[in-house]
Amino acid sequence: MWRMRLSDRGWKWLVCSLSAITVLALLLEFSRGLEPLIEGRYGSIGMEEGVGILPQRMGRHKLPIEHLQADSELARAGARVGDRLSFDRHLDRWRKLELDPVRGHEQVKVTLWQDGQPQPLVLRAAPQPFMAVEVFDYLGRFMLAGPAVLFALLIGLKRPDHTAYRALSLCFLYMSLSFFFTFNFLPAGPLFSAAKLAQMLTFPLIWYCTARFCVMYSPVRPSWLKRMLKLAMPAFAALVGLGVLSMLWFGLGFEAPWLGPLTLLTVLFSMVLSYAGLFGGHQSCNGEMRQRHDWLLLSLSFGSIPTMLVWVPGTDIRVQGVPLNIVLALCGQGFMYIGLLYAVLKHRVFNFNFAVSRAVVFSAISLMVLLAFSIVKWLTGHWIQAHEHGKSMLVDTAIAMVIIVVLSRVQIGMEARIKSLLFSHWHENEQALRRFAKEAEHYTGTEGLLSGLHKALERFTGEAGCVIYLRLAGGGYAQAFNTIPCSAHLLDADDGLVAGLRSRTEALPLSEVSQTEAQGALAFAMSYRGTLNGLVVLGDKRGESSYRPDEIAVLEFVIQRVGLELQALAAAKMERELSRLAKTNEAQREALARLERQQEAGTGQPQARSLRPGTQLL
């Protein structure tokens, strides 16, 4: 089926335009809310809806009065707790009213419903102090809205070619409109109406864009899950469309009692599709891509689960008037923003296993050093009298200096022993590769050395796949050994990977290389004095995370050492060839000398040396 797709240039203009409009609305709203926040008060009619989400309020403009100030105009008009109240301008429900001592406080028209009978009222705003939860809610929403617009621009402009990234960019843009979710300070008028309606209409789209990104971010396996998601996404799109229409109906001032259950169903449907899509992508990927899915799953959990609980009845638990679900939702969204941005835009993601191992090792070393210092100080304390303060300070200084001097040497040995004790698999794997590096100098042929390197790398990477390329006389690079499917048999001299490795000796991730025919995760150079004699490409680790920094360091050392051994073997081979040619040349000279002597003996006169045309001495 033919689908119309916006060009990359058009997409960038769209994202920039929407972001500019959103930023303008956010700044105008915050500029109006800053003064009341500083003064610590706002205009109220005596009944507050609060910042929580209650089932009896969702989709309804007739609000039940649950809290009523005794001295308010609403109370003096005869309103009681349990009555219902509706605003004639229904969007005034989400506004904090203006307080102006000069022109007079703002007035609003409302309808009080008592026993089913409407009673029109005109109420004047009265000063009301802010509660701590209101200040936290407003500032929290603003602090999330700004970065959301920035992240939408970063993702939308950097990756406009991928549908999943477009969905994530729109998701961030829609989430920035959550600044207009609970209450605002803009005056009644077209600007506030447009901002509030935009927030209401895009709220279901947040969940749709989240699910679309998770499903389309990477190929989904197994096949049954892929078929299920393919069938479920159109149904979810129809559900979201119904939610948008319901929001529009509600935003225009009509009652929509079905909006609450429909919103909860949309949230649940989105969560199921999002987790299923990320799980399927996690199962179908290896190496660093799988680690990115781990980050995405963790980030989505931080942001979506607390937000989903806000919509579940009975979760409005308050501590000193502060609803914990709102606090958790705002904090979780902040963590989710950072995690999503890091997972999709960072070239190399953080490796938890390596970080934990380093933390364990250095913590153990620090504790042992501290324990050693304490023991030595305790032992020396028996020979130092307590009143000899100056002598005690000198001894403490001497002990500290001794520990500092020996710490560097002790640390190396202790780190190696702790690693071998706590991370024996890593240690044994590394030692096996280092043993091969020591054996490399004993190989006498290039083919045997490369075969040994290939087997050693396969063992070290857990059969991740390895391709070894050697330089040809014409400048290209051809495969010598290969266990990565669909990898190129020949790399051109101007291939992006070859050009990138000519100027560096450290590992080069293939994700950072453009225009290369090589397949894999990491590439290493085998160079000598600026000449790239060969290169090694490793595949993604199967079922694990990306290559750890310590693994990359060992691989760089071993592959570079093998490259030097290859250069030595090539030099030895050239030396042997030159020696053979020199011996051949000497034999030809001796044969020529014998021939001349024989001719001189036969004629009695020396003969002029002559060679046939085309004959040349070596």
C-alpha cells in the first residue's frame, strides 16, 4: 500500500516550527505564573480541584465540591460540600484567577447545582495561599517541559530518516505540553484555550508515539510476536483516534463520562505494546544493541509505571497533603527523559557489569588500605605515649607516607587478585588471550599466525564472529579468515572503515563509520609506522552486552602485537628472498668468471666480457 511520507527537510521544518510555538507558549505561561509564585498566593473562588486525578472528575465539567472555604463567596452563596459546580467558560476550571488590587480581582461565572437545580453565580476571586504540592507540581511540570522540547529537537534533527525516531521526537514534543495539565495562570482567551486544547488532544498521542517507537525501533522476534504487534498497532491507532475525538468533545465543553475508562485503556494498551516491542527487539539483537534495549526498558519503566498509577483509582496516597503518585510520576518522567535520550543518541552506552566490577574492586582495595592503616596505627600506638602529641603526629605522617608510596605497587597486585577471585571468568578469558600474544612470536608463517589469532579471538569473544583482512599489493584489503555472515570479501582502499583505521590505533566502533561494506561491531588496526597492513573486525557478542573497556584494551594490545609479528615475518621473508637472490647472483658471477677463464686458456688472450642483449646481473 502506498503511503505518503514527509521528506527529511520538511520534517525538520515541522519539528522546528512546532518546537518554537511550544516554547513561546511555555514562556508566556511561566511569565504569568512567576509573580503569583513569588507572592505566594493566587485567586480562588473557594473550591479547589487540586493536582490529583480523581475518577469522579475525569471527563466531567460538573465538579463535586469536596473542599470549601467557609469565608468564601461560594460558601456565602449557599454552596455545600457534595454539591456540583460548573464553569460557564469550562476551561476556567484549570486556571488560577488573577488578583489585581487596582482594577479589582477577576470575576468568573459559574453554575451551582443543588438537588439537580442550576443556580447561576458570579464569583469574585479571593486570595488563597499556595500549598507546597501546588508549587512542586507547577515547577516540576515546567522543569520537565523545557528539556522535553530540547530533546524533541535533538532527536528530530539528528535522526529524521527513521520512523521510530520521528515518533520519539513527537512524543517528547507532546509531553512538553503537559505543562498545561493541571492548572495554569494565563488569562482567559484564545492563547490559553489553544494551549489547553493542544494538551488535551495530544495526551492520547503521547502513548501512541511511545508504543510506535518501541515497536519500530528494531526488528522484532520471534515471528509470532511480530505478527501480533502488526495486527495490534492498527487497533491501537483506532483506540487513540477515539481518545483524541473524546478529548476534543470534552474540550469543547461537553460531558464525556467515558473518557476516564478510555484513557486508562489507552495507557494499558500502550504499556503492553511498548514492553512487547522492546522485549522482541531485545531478543532479536546482540551486543550493544541489546544493551540499548535494556536502557530503554529501564527508562520506560521509570517513566510510565508511576504515570500509569496516577490514573488508577485508590493510588492517591498523601503524606502531609502531598500526593505521592504525582511526585513519583514527575520524578520518573525526568529519569525517563534522560534514559531515552542517552539510549538512542549515545554512540556507546554505559556498561553496568564493568562499572559494578570496578566499584567492587576499588572499594575492596580502599577498605583494605584503610584497614592496614588502622592496624599499623593501632600497633604503633602501644609504643607512643598519649601526651607526646608532636611525636604522634610525626608517626602518623610517616605511616601515611609509607602507605602512599607502596599503594601503587600493592594496588596492582591486589586488583589482579580480586579480579581473579570475584571475576574468574573474565580473568581466565583475558589470560588465555594474553598467552596467545606471548606465543605469537614463535610462529614462523603468516598463515599459522593468523589462524591462531582467529581462533583466539573466537574463544575470547564467545564465538561472536571475526574477520581478518590483509592488505593487497593494489591497496585493497582481502579476507584471510571470516566467521561473520554476509561480510564483504574485499574492502576498497578508500572504504570508510579503512580510512578511519589509518589514523588511529585504538578500536573503532562500526556504528561510527559511514559508507563501509564491513559487517560487525568493532574494528582494530594492524599497523606499523603509519602503514595499515591489516585489520580485524569483531561481531556483536551473543546474548551479552557490548565489549567492556578492559576487553577492548586487551584486544587492542594483542591485535597490535600480532600486527607487529606479521611485519616481522614479512621482513624476515623479504630478507630470505634477498639472501636467495644474492646467492643466485653470486653463483652467476662465478659461472661467468669460469667461462672467461676457459676462453682465455683456449686462445691465450683475455676476452672482452659480453652478455647477450637483455641479460642483466643481479
